[in-house]
Amino acid sequence: MQSFACLLIVVCLLVPVTSGHCSAPAMKGPPAADVHTHPAGIDPDPSPFSLLTTGAITFYRSFISPTQGPRCGFYPSCSAFGLQAVREYGPGRGVMMTTDRLTRCNLLKGPGPDYYLLPNGKLFDPVSRNLLTEP
């Protein structure tokens, strides 16, 4: 047992302390997040129309949607889709994208080449795949 302890001490003395994974910059951790930026890296649009549309969607999500229960067959839900679309692409394009999504949210929808079925039974239809542009 003493020989193992001596061997361990010798090895610890021979291994350099400043290896790449134990260097001072690596030990500081990840850089701190900037608290003044939007989580998606997009600055929110302060225009009145943008505030009106995001306020209307937030009002719907807070007060109307909880009384009706989960009804949307898509993931993310239509209201979450609308909020993300308005925040990322502005109120004009965001409202058009949300209107397009709402017209597709009906009982006749099903899995296909446009969206696929998730394990929870909802159809995956993210904002990034609905930019209203031709591929």
C-alpha cells in the first residue's frame, strides 16, 4: 500500500498542472450571457404594430387559451408560432405567417411531406420551415 501511495505522489509531481483542460481560461467556465439581448439574438421591434400584435397574442395565451384547453394539433402551438414569427420576422411578415398557419390548423391535417408526426401525436411545424418563400 505504501508503494502505491509513493507511486501516486511521483506521478502527480510529474504531470504538469497547466495542461490544456486545466488551464486558467478553461477553468473560468463559459462566458457570462449578455442580459441586454433577446434570447434568440434578435432585438425586439419597438414599433406600435409589433407591440400590438405581440400583446394580442400574449393576451390570448394568458386569458383565452387556458379556458379552452389544448386544442392545437401542431407543435409549437399556433399562438407560440405566431409570437415567435412576429418577434423574429417583424409584425407584417409575422402576421402573414401566422395567418397561413391558422388556415392549415384544421381537422383535415395529417402527417405528410410538409410536417411529420411527433410521439405525442402533434405535427411538427416550426417557424423556420414556413418563411413564405419558394425553396
